[in-house]
Amino acid sequence: MEPREALDGLIVERGETYASISRLLGRNSAYIQQFIKRGSPARLDQSDIALLALHFDVPPEVLGGKEGPTVGQRSIVKVPMLDGTGSGSRPSWRLVDAAWLAQLSDQPASVAILPIVGEAMEPALCNGDEVMIGRMRNQEGLREGLYAIRGSSEIFVRRIAIDPMKNRLTVLTDHPAYPNWPGIQRKSVDIVGRVIWIGARVP
């Protein structure tokens, strides 16, 4: 089987997306889609193949690599995936390049990945996108921006505006069909973390 076809099959079989595998390699979100659908680049780097083989637990030769390559100098870390639906599914992880992650956060151990569910934050965030969040404690360093918030049965992303004089927050959606929550007390909002990176889902 040709490496592009093999990689495409693994992505579908494991429930991944082109964008998620591109992020695994520390590339832009369309990188793997372009490789599979357009043939650009013509071949993957051996270090990328080694990382993909590790991620999918297949021999590197399946993906066009040499027998027994290693990831070399690249250091790989596991980043936890949060369950945004509240379904209580089994915890999962994603392998991420450590150097790339360090560029996003000076506390990489606090980073988690959250899938976007629903349309409330369109057009900024669409269903199927993913965000990386830097988890917080006690709203320390809170400022205006995008945050993951824990609701009664799910974790979701909303935009937060702060009224420092009244110690209150306004929780905003980007889609006009969904309601905002104006002027609520800070302590009543369970903030999981701040959004530090957005990955758009590639169709």
C-alpha cells in the first residue's frame, strides 16, 4: 500500500483528523491534508515518519520510512484531551512535539486539549475545531479573552469580559443565536483555563 493511502486509512480508522495529525508533527493544520490529497510535500521527513509510526503503533515502513528509524532529537510529550461533552469517556492523550509546545506555554505540564462542540462560538471556533488551554487555579491572572469554562455537565469555550470595579464577569458567545451571561460574579464561574492556541478542523 502506498504511504499516503496507508496514512489516510490510519487517520480514519483511529478517529483522527488531518489537522490533529498535522499538529502532532508541529506543522500547520493543513499540512497532512496537502500531503495526502495534493502530494505536497512529495515525501515526509524521516523524523515525521518516526513520530507517526510511534503515534499509530505501526512499523515506519508502512508510512514510507526506513526500518527502525528513531525520532532523533525530537522530544515528545503526552498532552491530555479533555472531554468537552461531559460523556465521561475514557481519558485520552495526544502526542505533541515538546519544543513546539514550549513555544506556546512556559508551563507545558498545565496544557490540555479541548475539542469544540457546537456552534456557540462561530465564526471564531467551529464544531470539530480544537483548542489548547493553559489550565488555571483560582482565576489567577485572569484577563479578557477566550476561556474554557466548566458547566454542570460539560466544558465549553466562551469569551470573557471583565468589570474590575464590580468584581464581575460577562460571558459572551460569538454566535448571535446563543445567549450571553452579563454581569455575573467571578466566583460563580468555574474557569478551567485560558485558550492559548486554536486549531481549525480541516474538512
